Amino acid sequence: MERDRYPADWEAIATRVKDDAGWRCEVCGKQCRRPGEPFDTHRRTLTVAHLDHTPENCNRENLMAMCAPCHLRYDARQHAETRRRHRMEATDERREAAERLRKYGRDTLKDVTGADSWRHVLLALADLIEPEDVDA
């Protein structure tokens, strides 16, 4: 969740949507926990989804009260796309680092990264690689 993309009064907007829905999921109809009720499971947590996946668009017709499982299912494709985009950005960063290495040589790269040895430069680059990005 990129909190800075939401309006300052997001909590009030979300509460209004939940109140309008009677604290029920508008997808599956599950009764969800109201404020002040004891916590039992996240599955009964009511959230508010942006139907167009744009947090800045808080028009009422773009908002829907959903229990956490329904919201996760609704956002699954969007989350997969975001993960793919982040992996591509990380790959681009590694490619750019490799190009800098070829272009400027390891001593300059050590100066840029602040590493005190070539081994530390390699370790710093390895930290950029997430396990899921490595082909088995």
C-alpha cells in the first residue's frame, strides 16, 4: 500500500463505504468485524478496494467494501503485475551495474559503491538479486 497516494481523509472515506455496506463484504456477503469488536481472524476484516486500482480515485462508484480474502483475490492480477514490473526494474538495475563494471572497470565501481574490496562489490551486487530471480 502506497499511503502517500491516498487522500488525507482516507480513513473517513473508507469508514463511510463500510458503513454503507453494513460492514458486510459486497462480494461474498460475509459479515465482518465492526470497530471495537474483538479480533478473531483477518478473514473478517473489512477493507475498501479501489475498483480501478488507483488510490487517488476515491469516487464512491470506484470503491467497494470487501473482506480481506475477496480483496486479495480482486487485487491478485494487479499484485502479480506489480511484482513482475519490480523484477524487471531490478533486472535493469543489475544490467546497468554490469555495464558500468564493463565500462569503468572494477576499481571505479568499488569507488562508486564504497566497497573496500572487489569481493565486497560482488557481495553488494549479489544482494540486489532476489532468490526468485535466480534460475535453478
